[in-house]
Amino acid sequence: MNIQSKQLERGDPAPDFRAVAVGGEYGTGSEVSLNELRGTPVVLYFYPKDDTPGCTIQACGLRDAWSELGKHARIFGVSVDSAASHSKFIGKYNLPFPLLSDTAKEIVNAYGVWVEKSMYGRKYMGAERSTFVIGRDGRIAAILRKVKPEEHVDLLRDAVQDAV
């Protein structure tokens, strides 16, 4: 397991990954790696769980802005949910972009977004809602941490424009 020892910063090389992508051009699922996407801006948006209220707001916001954002970057949602869960989520909300299945938690650890959380006094590990915009050169162009679902698209729109 490749665990990130320091928090990533703007300008750092983006950690490579290989994962199953579901949806969009990947259909029912095929592997993709960041290295294969070099030369194209990439957005990795990390979210806690398929088909939960905040994650649905965030995903549907991206869906609704897809015609604009999809022109500037390849967008991938990333969670620790299974490919089957991703397929249901994509189908239920007609999401046009692929979701990466990170069940082994390799990508969330590499990007430093697998963190301790707390709800109702109970502590647990989960994915921090964060987005990384990766430039054509494979370096991190922008990082949006602890994003509010309803603000995500506006913040991402600005970050992608700056990175292109």
C-alpha cells in the first residue's frame, strides 16, 4: 500500500494510480491509470459514499455542469465503494463521468484524503471530500479540501479554468 507521508501541495507530482473506472467511456468497468491520461488535465474528486445526500448533491452538480467542465478536463469521482455500487449510482442519477473504485484504499491514502472523522461522537475513518486538479504535466494544479457539496462546481469551475 502506497501511503502518502506528507500532505500534497500545489505543484507536487500527482501520485499515479491504477483503478477500475465505471461509467462514461469505461462502461461497465475497465482499468485506467493516471499515467495513461498524461497530456490532459484531470480532475479527481474524492467523496465519502455513493448515493448519500451530500455525495448525490455533489455528483448531480457535476452532471449538470458536465457540458462545460467536461470540455476542459477528464473528471473522475473516487470513493472506496465497489464497481457495482458505482454502476447503480451512475444509473440512478444519469452521471456522464466515470467513477473510480478504490476498495483497497490505495488512491485515498496516496492523496492523503483517508482521514479520521467524527459523527455523533463516534470516530471512524473515511474519505475527506476533496478535489485535485492535475495539469497536463502530471503536477497538481489546484487542491480543494473539505468542499461543501453545493459549492463544489463553482470552486471547480474556477480551479479548472486556472489550470488549463
